[in-house]
Amino acid sequence: MIKRNSDMTCEIRNKMRGGNGDVKIRHIFKPEELKGKTRLYAKITLEPGCSIGLHEHVGEEEIYYILKGVATVNDNGNISTLYPGDAVLTGNGASHSIENNGSETLELMALILLY
């Protein structure tokens, strides 16, 4: 199945999960378009100063893959800086958050897989 950029839905969430500013979510494929146990497959954009607040993943896991920019990630209490090409996997009851503390736009792919 080919899906054109113009056919993908985009939403803006303000203060997502208690974070700061706006989070732009471009849904690549919606869960109902996929046969696997997936809750989210999207490109996420965070402008400088924006973040997704700390949240837990129970019965699922989320992968962030950094495409552009620099991210500060709290991975279950471990604070790290991620760069393009880096990834983080959080699940099995662990929590995470992500923040754009840099001066350029942060872009990442997000994938949530259900157990």
C-alpha cells in the first residue's frame, strides 16, 4: 500500500502529557490500516522549548528514533541527550519524556507496539 504525504492526517496537541508547547503529529499509518499490534506510527515535530511530558507505557512499548535536531530524553529516570540516528525504547511499565532544548526543530519517528 502506498500512502501519499497529502493523505496523512496531522494533528497538533498542546501540552501533550503535561509537556510544554505544541507537538505536531503526522500519522503515517493509523492503527486500523495496519495488521500488526500497533497503536501509533507517526512523525513527531517539536519546536525549540516544546516537550512531551513524562508518561508510562504499560502493556506496550514506544520507540523514538531521532531524525533531526537534539533531544533531551528521560528514560525511566536516566537523562540522556539524543542526536540524529539515536533511538530509545521504553516499555513494560517504564516511563519516558522528550524535550527539545536545542535551537532547531526536533523531528523523530514514534512507534508504539502493543504486547
